Amino acid sequence: MKTLRTLTVLGLAISSAGSLRANTSGENLLLWYQSPAEKWIEALPIGNGRLGAMIFGGTASERIFLNDITVWSGGPQPNADRPDAWKFLPELRQAIREGRYNDATKLANEHFTSQTKIGKSKYQVLGELTLDFNQAEGEVKNYRRWLDISRAMAGTEYTINGTTFKREVFASAPDKAIVIRLSANKANSLNFTLDLSRSEKAQTRFVSPDTLVMTGNTGENLDYESHVRVIANDGIIKGENDKLTVNHANDVIILLTASTSYIPDYSKGFKGADPSIASDQMKAVSNKTYGQLVAAHLSDYQQYFQRVLIDLGSTKASEKPTNERLAAFRNGENDPSLISLVYQFGRYLLISCSRPDNPLPSNLQGLWAENMKTPWHGNYTININTQMNYWPAEMTALSEMHQPLLRHIQTLVEPGKKTAKANFGPEVSGWVTGHNSNVWGWTSSGDKLPWGVWFGANGWLCQHLWEHYAFTGDKNYLRSVYPTMKEACEFWLATLIEDTDGKLVPSPSSSPENWLVTDNGETSAVDEGTAMDKAIVWELFHNTARAASALGVDDDFRQKLDSVRNRLRPQQIGKAGQIMEWSGDWDLNSKSMDHRHPSHLYALHPGSQISVNTTPALAAAAKKSLELRGDAGTGWSMAWKINLWARLKDGDHAYKLLQNQLAPTSESSMRKPGGTYPNLFCAHPPFQIDGNFGATAGITEMLLQSHEISNDSGRYIIDLLPALPNALPHGSVKGLRARGACEVSIDWEDGELTRVWIKTRTSTIPPIRYAGKYLDPVKDMRIVLVRQEARDSENP
Ligand code: FUC
């Protein structure tokens, strides 16, 4: 962890910068239940980034579903692009220009979709660890299972015939293992059989009296290996029928390691060494005591988790089991600490599924998949979902957790150059990618409209490359990713075309997964210059030009980006006062007014081209668009709307969406989507992790925003409590991060700012805004400024 020397404290002096109220203690950071999980969406997730588990907490038998983030079936599909697609580009563009959208649909489907299906590859469960207990019969009493997100540890506890059984489970990042401890308070009470299995292509054998090894493959491209060892302080361990049996014990440790042959290297076909490293990992972890493993795990996990503390107040409602809390909240019970729990749960999940050295970023499932056929293949869906997974990373001080995505983006560049040439012509430079990617370097289009033909993802991904710099000010890092941003710009510079007014537009262009309906009833999902694509290209050029300036390179190129950006067709307002999603004013013709993707509002969020302060007319139009879409939606859709309403500075509406997202559900379908499962996983349908992350980001956007740039200083503006909902009148948050490499802690009472601590590494003070007005950082006694020494590479 970086240590920074405090140089100057301006304003009110205090001994240490930090919030007065925020604390980590209390039931606030606990999920707990009074019965075992029956379904996967009730089980509790743990993870060390790469290895994950879902714990059911049964009493007669314990089921633990296992995951490794690299366990994928399928393999590279180098022929997915249609190599001659570009030959049909003029025809497609012409059809769009002439308003022959039915023809455009046909051409796009026939020539610009992929030739093979991405669904041949799937993210899959690694396996299942089962413990079948042979214990005295009797009534189970005092049952409780829990997940303590302040310690990243899950547990189960119950009593049978006076014997108390306890289980603790955690996934250790430093020791690369899942660790389980079982104990009973009476001798000879632990008797169980342990099985490690997988329903496809796996063999399990015992290699020594205390160790099982499961090996197998997911097809031709990926081998896996998992070891499980039982260490009993007493009792007898036997291997039999590829299972281990433990008898007459009362204190048992189970260790699990796993690895695969996957490496994130396109040039090597993503194939690395055999996965036997799991065996070395097992040797290393077996040499440690349980106490040592716990200590290493806690200090590793808490260095990240404890950076942000939040306290929104607490009521008696927080004493209920988590599933009952959700139900009571839906029925109107005041439970502000449920919001802080949900907030920190998002951070917990991100730390648990996306450690800095992860070979892959978190996918649609995060890390946790239940079976072989994962919904939507567990893809990296990059028309919203993958990006949303990382919205909270920088702002909630988990910048390191962003790294796996930032690296994954770079693995798309080489295949993305092929995709650019196949669809736009052999002369076209730069890289592009369709709406999905996977672990095998897929950058091609999808297999049909409305999702299949969309090329905006390169720009959206580059937003993440830029944001990491905007939040950290790390110029060495910026230098390393600048070529990827530049090559994405080169693609757009080579492919933008003039519209009838001489403005520049992307074509074909789409608005992810939505259909346009023209006034004469023609439909398509391809157009020119959709609201989203214009906003993405605008922002990509804007950020890349800023990157070039910050690095002091490519002056000509920077000027070109600025001048081409000024020629892009601007966002347009339609007859209902809305942001026009398409090139024509057709939003009101839509057959799905409530479509889940509010893509046309990208410029408001996650982009920053539209804001209440700088472009009030467009902000009002964005509001109208949101009203037209309504509040309903799938899990991530509601989460995006929380962020959008927060950017419109309407905290109450943002909070309403959050309440809707927290509606308890045990089943979610496309007809009745969204809500929150008993284990606090967001229901999409089925489970998709993006909504959890989107909610954490959205709550942050209520408390702190920093996306606007001051005209005077060119610095990011720190906007305090920009969308504080009336439902959260008192609170404090400590350790948030803002663009411009600042750390911000805020206290508020009765809906009013009472104190703010801002740590900055620059000699000048960033502009600070509250309630629409700039604050005087020296005279305003609510502000405590702490200036820190900049690292060499920084100059945000
Ligand atoms: C997009 C969304 C769906 C789902 C899928 C994984 O296709 O429209 O709602 O999130 O990705």
C-alpha cells in the first residue's frame, strides 16, 4: 500500500484526516440466515479473485460449488469474422442513408454478423466439493450461517444433541487456496465423507491418504487440476472409492487449490503450462497453521476493504436476518444500514473476483457460476455489462482491482485489428470489437441483429483505460495504454463518414440491442450516428487528446482529434423533448419504449458530455428520455438508471431505483426481471453480477461526483453530495476517490454537508462544489485540505 507524507493541512486542523462517524463495526457488514441455502442464489460467495466458492451451509451435507475464473470451454475462433464483409459496406451505408432500413437489416444480418457463434465457448463451474456428514441423529438447533464481508469469511454454526458444530470458510489470495475449518465441541463428533467432483470430463482419485486430485479438461484448449487435502488434528482419514472419509475427529482443516492451463496470451493461443502448479500451491499452503492462514488472509483483504468506510445510520431493522431485512425494507421499514451493507457488498464482490494479478477480469457471473451452461455463456458482454462491473473500482478506492480489465482490453487489440479490416476494409487501421468478447480473443460481431452489429465497444473500453489515469494520475501507466487508445481513435478517424449536413457520423451504428422504427414502419438495429456511438467517439477523442497533452506527445494527432471531434454530429433533441436515440426522431415509434438499455444516455453516464451544469438543455432532454423509458428494467438496467438519475442530481429518483433493485426475489424472468436474491446477488434474470456493482457505483454517485471539468483551471470539479436522497439525511463516508487523484471523506447531517476532508497531490486546490456553488477552500470551515507529496509519475 502506498504511504504518502502529509505536507500541509489547510483550513480546520485535525489530527488525522477522516470521517468522524464512519466505522467498520457492527452487524452492518454481516449477511446472515437461519436456515441452510436450498438454492444457489441463497448460497454465500467467497473468492480470492481467481478461485471462488458458493457455500450452502447444510447440516446433513455441505455443498460448496467451486469456480476458477479461467475455466472456459471452447477456444479461439479465428474465422468468426466474415472476411469480405467490407465489400458490402458501401451498399449497407447507402441503404441506411436512403432510409431503406429493411434492406439495411438484411444486409447487416447477411454480411456483418459473425460466421461462427461465440456461444461455442462458455464459462463453467470448476466442480463441487461435498461433505456428507454421518452424525448422531437429533434436532438441529440454533442454526446460523453468515458471511462477514469485513473479514471475507463465511461460516455455519448449529447444535445437535448438545454438540455444537462450526464451519469457517475463506478464500486466501496470499496462499492461493480455499480454506475450510470444521470443529465440534465434543470429541469424535466429526464424521464425514468428502467428495470432489465435476459433472463433465473429470476424474478424481486419491493420491495419498489425505489428498484427492481432480483432473480434466473442458475440451481441447484447457486443462484443469484441483487438489483437496484434509488435515485432522485427531481422528482417522481414509481414502476409498475416490473419496476421503474422516472419522472420530473434532477439528479438521480442508485445503483446496486449483489451476488451469489458461494464459491470457493471444499470440500463444491462450495455452500455457499444464495446471500441476495446483500441487505446488497445496504443498506451500499445507505447511502453514490455520492461524497463519487467517492472519495472512485478513491483512491482505482488509488493506483494500477498509479503505472506504460508510455509515448511513442504523435502526433495529438491521438486527434481522438478511432475507427478512430485504423483505422488511420492501415493506417500507427504515433500514439505512441495509444500503451501506449493499454498498460494501459490491466492494466485497469486486475484491473477491478481480484481484490485481487475476489472469482475467470478472465476467457476467463475476466469478461464481453454478453449472456448465452459464447464462449468456458468462461472456464479457461489452455493450454495458463488463464495463458496469468496474464502475465502482476507481471511485471506491479499489483501483488495483481494475487491472484485470485494463489488461484484458489490451488482449483485444490484435484480434480487433483483424475485425476492423474484415468489416471496414483492408486499408483500415486501428482496432474494433463487437458487443461481446470472451477469454479466447473474440472481437467479432454477434450472430444476428439487434445485438450483432455494433462497433462502439472499443471506445467504451478505452474510457476505462483513461479513467484509471484520471483517478490515479499515474503517467507511467498512461504511457503504457496510450497506444491502445490511439489505435482505437485511428479506427474511427478512418471510418467516420459525412452525413447530409457535412457532420461526421459512424456508420453502421447501433444502439445496443434496440430496434429503430421509422415513420413509415421500417425497422432496423443499424443506422448512422446513433446517440450512443456519437457520444462514445466524442469521448474517446476527448480523452485521448487529453492523454496526448498529459504525456506531451503527438501534438498533431491531438489537434486532429480535437478538430474531428468538433465536426461530429452533436446530440439532438427530438419532438418529445428527448435525446434522439437514432438519426431520425423515431423514439416514440418504438415497440419497446421501456427497453432495458438506456444506451442513448451514454453522454450523461458513464460519459460526461452532458451535464446539468454545462449542457442544461441536453440534461433536460436526457431526463425526458429516462422518463419515457420508465423505472422498470432488468437488474443492471435499474442499476444504470440509479447512476443516470444521480448524474441528473435527482437523488430521490436515484434512491427509488435503488429501492426497486433491492426488491426481494427468488425468481426473476424476462417478464418480471430484476430485484435482489436472498444472498444479495442482483437478479437480472437469472443472476448477473453487474447490477451489484452498478448499485455500489450509483450510491457513490449520490455522494460524490468528479466527472465535470472546470473551464477555468481544466481540473476535475469535486462535487459534494450532488444527489443526496432525502432518505439518507445523516451519514458519513470515508476514503472515496475522485478524478484528479483526490481522496474525499464527507460528513453530513440533516441533509447538509458538515465536514469534508480532501487529500490532493497537487500544489493547487481542485475546484470544490456543493449545492451548485463553489466553496472557498480556505475560508470555509467545513473543508479540511490535506496536501500530499506527488509520486514521480503523477501530475493529475
Ligand atoms: C445483453 C443484455 C442482456 C444481458 C446480456 C448478458 O445482451 O441486453 O440483458 O445482460 O447482455
